[in-house]
Amino acid sequence: MTSIVLEGPIADIREREVKLLFDIAEQVGNLEEEGAADKERLLQNAADLRDMFFLVVIVGEFNAGKSTFVNALLGDELLPTGITPTTDMIELIRHGQEKKQQPAEKHADVVREWTHPNTGSPGVVIVDTPGTGSVFLKHERIAKQFLSRSDLVLFLLSAKKAFAQTERLYLELARDYGKKIILVLNQVDLLDRQERKEVEAFVKQQVSELVNLDPPIFGVSAKKALQGKRASGLFSRVGTDEGGGMDAVRQHLRETFERVPPAKQKLESQLDFAESMINKYQKVLAQRLDLAGADRAYAEQLRSELEAQSTTLADRLSMTMRELDRVFDEILERGRKFINQNLTLAKGLRPPDRDAIREKFEKEVVANSLSQIGDISEDYVSAVVDSSRRYWRNIIERLNRLEALMEKEIGTPDASGYAEQRTALQEAIAIADAELKTYRENNLAESLRDTFATNMSRFTASITGVVSGIIAIVIGVAAPGAITATTVGVLGTLVVGPVLAVGGTAGVLIYGRKLRRDAARELEGRLQALRASYHQALKDMTERERTRLLQYGQEILAPVFSRLEVLTKRFQEQRETLDKLAEQSQQLSKELARIEVRVEA
């Protein structure tokens, strides 16, 4: 057996092509389930390049007469033929000086090797595959493997049953592999001239519309060609096949190989195959990046919503505190009015009734403030709870959508990575669901309501004590001797001594104004403290809620985001590697186009 001999620059290109195929195989082997099969194809094609045999593969339906057609190409009845399917194995015919009638079986009884001098030239191998759609389905994988290894595909169709579904699928596969294709309509002797034209037009239309190809089409009768004067080889110039149509096929092949010798076509074919593999997985990676990008967009949206929810809480808190400040300002205004109206000599000529003063203060100053504050605070709590409920429901909904995407992606792009992603998402969903359930118990509102009621009660008690003490002072000023250590102790912050030294009505009036100013300051100070306590209670509650949100984002969602970023980075690196391999393939194609080759026996 003789292979194609390469020397000089083209031999260097062959070695670089082999390396290119190995590099592509390494990349695609880790991509998708089909990647392993494509890796095997690429490695086999690399081995074919080292052996440097030009593979002419015959493909077609089991009853299309492929074996008869191969015999007609050889000009010799080498392969067995018959009415029933006879080719249950891959028939591989290598070039040799002598014909071998007894084939050697290889590849676990699947491939039979023959030798014949009429394959066309040294290094040219003719491969007859089992029929597409035949009963021998166990050979389909190897038939497709040879299709991927082929350098030229002769696609045989029966003129009586042209373009079956399986034929279309094999044509699509050959197209996707970037193979050169020649269509041959066999058994045209069974048609009249008009029928032949119609069938050829139909096939041309179907191939164009369904497969998007425009290959050369030849009509032959392989059986009739064998009955005539036989040619002496694939590229023979003998023109006496007596209307069998094989001469036109041979002429096309001869012109094709004269224009581009088999060696160069072999290298071109494998570059086309390499490019088809690169294109295929560039699309795969583009789809993966789109999926990961959509997932990352979902994740980023969740992250943004976490931050936005925190901002929303802060804005709502500021508005609520302004509403509370308005209530406290009204309390202060009423309190000052209460002091001015009640802390006078006329009001203070009888001993103070502490309970009466408290009741009066609560009615005129506090009034419905506690109710207003309660409404404001409960509105705030309700807004926070409702907002958080909506937020967590939205989070759960979005996480479920993201999980659904992951479910689709498991078993397609990077199954192991997306399986880990999905586990992290399920954990995040469970935590979000638990967070949502905490808002059904209304603990926030009850706790805040109790805190506010206690604070207001303490404020009322303390300010009533202050007012009672001030009234006692006023009585003492108006009636000396009425001041006791007890009443003075009530206003430990107020100085009584100076009024006793002033004496007279003028002094009492002056000091009365001072007492009212001091009482107003005391009221303002205690009210400010109460206001601050309310603010702090709301801030504490809001901060706890903010912390829950941020902790969820940082501790639970962060790993999800991180894994997505890792996947995206991996896909980008894989795509960049394929892009570089595509550049190498294009460069080899340019160099190959400038090279002349020769064939040696």
C-alpha cells in the first residue's frame, strides 16, 4: 500500500494541522456530552493526516446500489452485490499493485480492507459504508465516523426513491463537518428522459432548500456501466461505459484532482473539518455565555434589589421620623401652653393634686399623641413588613426562575458546575422562605408598640412630677412656709432660694416667669429624650432588618454570584482559546493555498 508522500513546506503544514486537530480535540473534549465523541473524531482525523490517505467515502440508502457503483468506479467486480442489503460492514479499498479478493477484517468485525490498483492513485482510499436506514444499525456509529474522516463524499441516491429522511440527515452531517460533496443519482436507466429531468430538479431543489447545499449532481447507471467496456481506474479517461454515466463522474473527479491534487485536498478537507468543529463549539460557548450572562443578570438584579431594599428602608425611616417629630413638636407646643396657663399665682393658691394634674396633663398635652405615635410607628412597621414580604416573595420567585434555568443547563453546558450552582440556589431559596415566614408572626409591631407605650408612660409620669413640683413652688412663693423639703426635692434642678430673698409681689412675678421658663426647658429636654428614644427604637429595628438583608446577600447569595463568575470566566477563556485556534486554521489555509504538491507512488 502506498500513501501520499509529502516533502518541504507542505509536510510542515501537515504537521501543524495534526497539532491543530490535537489542540481542538483537547478543548472540545470537555464541552458537552458530544464533545467526547468529537474529540475522538478529531484524534482519528489527526491520525489519518499522519498516514496521509485520501478518503473517498460512498454514502447512501441500502438499496441505492452503492457496492455496484464502487465496482463501476474500479472497473472491476470486487465487492459483492445483490438485491438484499449486502454491505453489513465498512468496505475499505486501499491502493495496491495487485487486487486482493479476500479482504482482511479489522476493527472488531466491522471494517473489511481490500486492495485494488484502480482506486485512482497512490494514497487514495475508497470507503463503501453500510446503507443509511438499513437493518444493520450497529454499524451506524462507525459509518458516521468515516463520514467525519472523509475528504470527499460521494452521496448516492436511488433515482426511484430520491432523498429519504435518513439521506437528508447524513447530508446535513456531511455539511456540518465541512465536507466536499458530490451527489450521484443511480439507477437512472429505470427512468425515461422526462422523469430523469424531474427527479434531478427535485433533488436539486430539496438539497438547496432543506440542507442549504448546491453540490454537483450526476445521473448514472452503475449496473449498465459495468456491462460496458470497463475503465481502468477512478480517474480513467476511457469513455465507453455505453451510457452508464460513469465517464462524467470520472471526468469531474479527474478535473478536480488535476486542479487540486489529493494531497492538497486532504489537507484542505481536514482544515475544513477543523473549522467546522471550531465553529460548532464557538456557538456552544456563545450559548453558554448567553445563559451564564442571563443567570448573572438575574443574580446582579437580586444584588441590586438587596441594596435598593436597604435604601428604601432608610428613606421610609426618615419619613416616619419626620412624622414623629411633628407629633412631638405639637406636644411641646401644647406643653408650653399648659405651663403658661397652669403655673400662675391664681392657679397655685391651693395644694396641688398630683393625680388631677397628671390627668389634666395627659388630656391637654399628651392628648391623642400616643395614639398618633402608635399609628405612625405601626404604619412604619406594617410598611416594612409588607415590603419585606413582597421582597422575599420576589426573591423566592426570582431564585426559582434561576433554578429553572439551572435545571435546563444541567446535562448541557458544564453540567457539574451548574449542578453545584443549583444546590447553592436551593439553599438560598430555603433560607429566603424561612425569612418570609418570620413576618407572619407580627413580632415587630407588638415589640415596638410595647416599647413606645412604656416610654410614653414614663414621660407622662416624670413630666407630671415636674409640673406638680412647680405648682408647689408657686404656692410656696405666694404663701411662705408652705414649701416643704418634699416639694423642693421634686424639682432638684430648680433653685428656690433666690425667690425668698427677693420678696414682694414683683419678686414673685419675676420668679414665676423664671419658673415657667425653667419648666418649659425641662419639658423640652424630657420630650427631646423621649423623641430620641423613639427614633432609636425605629433605627434599631430598621438596622436589624437591614442586617438581615445584607447578611442574606453576603452569606447566601454571594457564593451563587461567585460560581456564576467562575463559570463565565471559564467559558470566556475557552472561547478565547477557540478563537486563537480559528486564527491558526485560517493562517494554515492561506499558506496551503500558495503551495504546489506532487504525488509519488
